[in-house]
Amino acid sequence: MIKELRLANIGIFRDPVKISFEADMRTKRLGANVHQTKAANLVKTLALYGPNNAGKTNVISCMRSLCSVLLNQGIDLHMNFYSHSSICSMGVTFVLEDKEFSFDFQYDVMERGFVSERFSQFEKEESGKILEKVVLNRDIKNSLFVCQDKTIESMMHFVSKDNLLIYLIDVASSADLVLVKQKLVEFASSVEILDMNHLKMEHTISVLQTDEGKRARIVDFIKQSDCYLDDVYVASDNDFLKHYPKLKSKKISQKEAEGLPTEWKLTSVYHSLSVPSVLFDSIGTQKIEALASYVIDALDFGKILFIDELDSSLHFTLTRAIVAMFNNELNGKAQMFFTTHDVSLLDCKKLLRKEQIWFIHKDKDCSVSVYPLSMFTSRDGVRETTDWLEKYKKGILGALPDPDFFQTLLESSNA
């Protein structure tokens, strides 16, 4: 689970920003929304609101880039266009098995090399004091090299800077680097990054075909989201060939059927009539079908979902139901971060805590700030009993576009 995400001079973020998943336990309401671990108390869901083109999707992109670096799947980082520095900074603090870890790195996109990387483990004493143990610190710019394994430490100065240290040397001989690699890979592998506007069916189809135990749960999730759907299954080649002429008024060969996209074989059943989902289901239902397997996997294996525009093409009751599902006390290990424009969530006092609602705001000079609703206090007129939606609509919370199309209308009427 994530405790904090840190970004600086990357993408749209010129100045450093921090997004915290830490819960304020002084707040007693909605306690089920919090994962209470020995290491930290973390919210199960976090919603990010803001105008179009303010940077919501960029947070998702940064998380994708971070995981790619940690899994050695390529380095695709872009410095901020308005910055004079070519060094991107990223960091994450996370909890695995009740232990807290932190990893930060800096990467020079012009020199194509890492400037620094630092991995720490945190331990809480009985007194409550938090102690940081620096397992690895490779600061190439300042020639500072620290590793618990002194053999590794003595050679760090000579190792290439075009990748993380754990992928440049054989870590098997160092217990410390084995720990670093294991925890970073385990964390990054637990993150699933989804774009609701480009969500594919392949994952759901694969699970339906290979995991009979999950099939019923995925189908039930989809059925709960659609009032008329009776069943969902992946059609065999023979079944597909039998139904296709009815759909396209022509026959196709076995070879032609094999050449069609796999998603064509996802079949929905309405009153005993089997039809390809891609042709007959609404966009919203198709998105629910694609999302279902990721949600079930996250709940089963304690994964972290990063979802861009969760509410895209979904009825607001579905969005709320999905968020409530992750907030439920029965969810003991999964976490979800999502961007949204669904302000109905702000009006639901029984759904989200203040620290679960964040805003992103871009000024005219293109500087971006990210901040939580919990930043506003009673002095600002924002209390637990306040109508948060009304405050947001009035612009008191910021992160709100203010369009004025009257001039456009006036010019059109005079044309």
C-alpha cells in the first residue's frame, strides 16, 4: 500500500508535490475507510478532482513511469517544460507486510543517467518514535555512497549510472540489495494502472477463460452493474462461428474467425440470447466488463489500482458503489487512487473522509499545486458537517474551471 507519492520537475509538475494516503486518526467517522497497520494508517481510496488539463492524468502517467523504472521496463521520464533543470525527481513511501519502506531517485533526462537513488526502511519503537535505516544511498552528483554492505559500497563509485544499482550488478551476494530489489519489485508489481477511456477486455477474458473460481464473482460484479444482463462468457470458436452470420449477414471461415480480435468473443446473454458484447453492450457496460477482473484481482491480492477517470461513461451510482466496495471493512488489503469529475462523491457524507479527497489546481503561470480537502479547516468554513459540494461549486476549494462562452455565443449570433 502507498503512504506517499512525491514528484518534482516531471511532466506538468515543476514544483515539488506530495500526495499522502495517510489517514488522520483524530477523525473517528468512517473508520472502515482506513487500513490500520503497525507501520501506518492509510486510506483505502483517494479521489483527485480538478479541471481538464490541470494534471490529473499526469499523476497517473508519473506512477506508470515510476513502476516502469522499478521493474526495469524502460525509462520514459519527461522534465517540466517550464523548468531550467533537466533532473526529474520521483519518490514513494509504501507499506508491505506491516513494514514501511521509502525509495527516491533523481534522473537527468538530458544526460540520460541517474543522479541519485536512496532506499530506506522505517521501524517504529515501542515509544512510538520512528527510526530510519538507510539501506542504500547512491548520490553520484555529490559523490556520496552508502550501503550496509561495505563491499558494494566500495564499488558504487565505478558502476554505470544508466540504471538503478539493483539492475547493474548481481545482487545475490548482498543481503541488503536483495532486500531492496525484492521490496521495490514487489511494490511495483502490486500496482495496476488503468485508463477508463482505453480499457481493454483482454484481462477479463483471460481470467474468465483460466480461473473458474473467479468467473462467478466477475460475472456477478458485471450483472450487479447492469439491470438486464443474465450472464457473461467467452464464446468458443464454434459458438462464435454459429452466431456471426446473424450479426453480419454473412458467413466467415474458421481462419477468419481466428483473426478477429479476442474481445469479439466476450459474449453477453440477454433473455437466453447470446450476443457479442462489443456490438450490443453500451460503452458503460463494456467498461464495467473490462474493469471487473481488475477489481476482483485487487481485492484478492491486495493490489493498488490507479484509475484515470473512474466515472467515465458510468452512472454515478456505479462510481459510488465501486468506491464504497474498496472502503468497506471487508477490504483488508487493496487500495485505489482515481481521478474523477463526479462531484456527487463530494455530496456523500457516508462515503469519503476529508483526507480522501484531493484537488489539483493549475495557475496562469502553469504552476501546479495538489492539496487535500483536509487542508481546509473550520476557519475556512469547512467542517465535517459542511456541504463540501456547495463549497466546491462556489470555488472556495479551488481546482474549478470558470468558462465564459458568452462572447462565442454573441459572435455566432452576429455571424
